[in-house]
Amino acid sequence: MKIGLIGCGSIGQFLLQKINEDQVLPNTEIIAVFDEREKSIEKLQKLSSQFSFEYHQTLSTFLQTPADLIIECANIESVNAYALDIVEKKNLLIISIGALADATLYEQLQEKTKLHSTKVYLPTGAVGGLDVIKAAHSMGGLDTVSLISRKPIDALVDKKFTTETTLFKGTAKDAIAKFPKNANVAIAISLAGIGVEKTTVQIIADPDVTRNVHTIQLQGDFGKADMTIENNPSPSNPKTSYLTSLSILAKIQSLDEQIVIG
Ligand SMILES: NC(=O)c1ccc[n+]([C@@H]2O[C@H](COP(=O)([O-])OP(=O)(O)OC[C@H]3O[C@@H](n4cnc5c(N)ncnc54)[C@H](O)[C@@H]3O)[C@@H](O)[C@H]2O)c1
């Protein structure tokens, strides 16, 4: 599989290291990176000679490469700017899932992918349990879904708190508007279940935790579920859980599987 990448930060560089350097996925290679911003040239030239990829400053040439899959690991703005053009030609994996809280973009992606026979993949990211939520919701019998995200303070804000502080309580839709880098999981579980208006979210800054801890609770015809994931942060970005990068590798692997689990 040939991959094109948007975003060479914590997640992007992890993927370059694991896929191109360590070759953890057989027959898989990141062949191209896209970034149209002048300020990125120097950094990407360096990375390009280290990890052997083509560096593109225009989307049209990037989309002419033989990449089978484009992976977005940049930010919500880049999903807004490029996703609709990408799916005209390529399959797209989005990790800044918060972008899809926008119902219009979601609908447009549905239509375009149908028209061009492409796919959008949303990996599980920093949480698990999307399979449970989807199954519980498959006949519409899912009543409530809530998420409590408890994170170290520096993963959330620049301020210093000495005690546990709730920074946000409300809908998933409002959570991603206020915390665009910290509420992607809220949108992932919303899209798997009862939507961004009905899924409730609490974001807590906690001086006593060193991990990003997500607790998902759901209730419906199936019964009840209570799932807690304690994520180690990525060494290079405390806002991003290490599991997020692993979930992208797992998704790429699953695209090639004959026996699909879950
Ligand atoms: N779905 C999830 O569970 C989940 C979990 C953690 C992080 N995320 C999201 O994943 C994304 C990447 O996370 P990260 O930790 O690697 O962030 P990061 O800040 O370390 O890296 C982002 C990179 O994208 C680059 N970038 C920004 N705008 C760009 C553009 N227009 N074109 C090309 N490159 C651009 C930046 O220069 C930077 O190198 C973020 O949006 C983050 O919120 C999602």
C-alpha cells in the first residue's frame, strides 16, 4: 500500500518512523507528504531525506501520486480545507475526527465518496469501544452516551491548577468547538452512536493524573457499558495519546485483512 500524508507532527513522524524506517507493515510505504505552507519547507525537506518521500506544495500534484490512501494527521482546519477534494481521487483516513462534528461536511463527504467510489476511514483514535456503541445503536435502542475525559493540566491549558477542575460540561458539539485538540474522541463516539447533540462530555484538568483517562458510559436496550481507557501521552506531544498513533497503524493493517475482527 502506498500512503500520502498530511501533517508531520507527533503522529505523522511516528508513522514515518514505523512505516518507512522500521517497516512494521509489510509492503506499505509513505511515498508523499503534502504541506502548502512556506514555513514548513525546511522541516519537510529534512524529513524527506531522512524518510525518503516526495514533498508536495500543491494538492493537485500530491493527488497525482500513486498513493492508495491519504492519511490526515494535521488538524481540523486541514480536513475542512482538503477532505472534499481528496475523496474525489483517493481514500482518506481522518484522525482530526472533530472536523466531522460539522454535519454539512459529513453529508458532503458521504455524497462525494459515493459518487467517486472512495472511502473515509475514522480510526478509533485515543479510545476504544466504538464497536460496542455501534452495535448498541444499530436498531436505534441506545439511550444515553457520556464521556468523561480527565487529563493532566498541561495537556489541556497553559494555566496552573492545584486541584481537579472541570473545564467543560456539555454536548460533544460544544466540546469540540471549545477544545478542538482535545475532544476528537467525543466526536468519534458521537458519530458511532447518538450524535453530537445528544452525547454528553465532561473535560477535567487533574493535577494528580499523568495519563489521559477517558471513561465512556452508555445505556440502552442492550444493557449498560462502562469503559475506561488510561492512555500514556505521546512522548513528543502530551495532548496526543500514544494509542492514537497505534490505532492508525491498526486501521491500515485491517484494510488488507481477509478475516476482519470487530
Ligand atoms: N481521533 C483522536 O482520538 C485523536 C487523538 C489525538 C490527536 N488527534 C488529532 O490528531 C491531529 C494531529 O495530532 P498530533 O499530535 O500529531 O499534532 P501535532 O501538533 O504534533 O502535529 C500536527 C502537524 O500538522 C502540521 N500541519 C498543520 N496544518 C497543516 C496543513 N494545513 N498542512 C499540512 N500540515 C499541517 C503541523 O505543522 C504539525 O507538524 C490533531 O488534530 C489532534 O487533535 C486525534
